[in-house]
Amino acid sequence: RDAEVAVFGMNLEAMEEAMFLTKFAKTVHWITPSEPRADQDEHAAELLAMPNVKQWPKTRLLEVEGDVSGVTGVKVLQKGSDPEEHTITVEGAFIYAAGGGSKPITDFIQNKVEFKECGGVLVNEDMETSVKGVFAIGDIRNTAFKQVVVAASDGCISAMSIDKYLKGRKSVKVDWIHQ
């Protein structure tokens, strides 16, 4: 809430995500590789009309920057601007690149865990990957359901599973059963 975020992409999924984020974010930086055609696309027109959307047309996403605390910014290259390379300070980055956003970006994992045929990371019911102690949640699993609510649910499951793993338990310990 009240943070600056970046959304990269021009497909419908990217525009819907950006529009959803306008309800919560201070600024949504909408980064697109070409100029959106608001006169031909009602979704683009609606998004561009939002007061908290800053549009970055003709811009390539070069890098998502961050540290252990999370995302700190995105480095972009905007054609025709001076300077062409910018770093936009943001706390979140939502990337909907070629392929319609239907396949998660997993190259940073370097095949260290197993993947499903659809490109998502394979997990068990505890959100644990094929590598013991490594968990995956949210869109990187490439399920039919998207958005933050799925990641929140996955996060709850994995947090309890991580606690079980770190404490060497055979099952999750819940605090709502009193004996």
C-alpha cells in the first residue's frame, strides 16, 4: 500500500495487473516496449487516465534491482530520452513479457529444482520443491489461478511447512487446537 511499483508489458494481463495495483500503489510505473494505442484499446485508455499511473513508452526493462529486503528498483532503457538509461525506485516489479505472461521467469533457478511441463516450479502440498528445504510460492508455480491472494495462501502454507522443516517435525503444529 502507498508504494511505488513497476509493471512491464503491454498485453491484457499486464494492463489488468497495473489497473488492479492503482487501487493500492502510490504510483504504478507502466513500462512498455512501444507506445500504447489508447485510441484503439479501451484498457490502455482506462489505465492511462488513472492519476497514479506514470507511463514509460518505448522502454526496455534491463534489470530488476534488489537486496535481501526485496525489490529496490528497476533499470530501464528509454529510447529518445536523455539520459536513455534510468533507474526507477520501486518496491515491487510485475513482469508480463513475451508469451503473454503465461510462463514464469525461472532462469535464475538454473534447473536446480524440478519443473512442470508448463514451466512452473514443481512443489508438493507443503510448497516444497524437489530440493529439500527449498520452497516455491505464487505465480512461479504457474497455476491456473493468479494474483496476490494465491501467493498469500501459498505463503501461509509454506511458512508453516518451513517451520515444520526447521524444527524437524513430522507434521505442522497448529496453535488453534488446545488440549
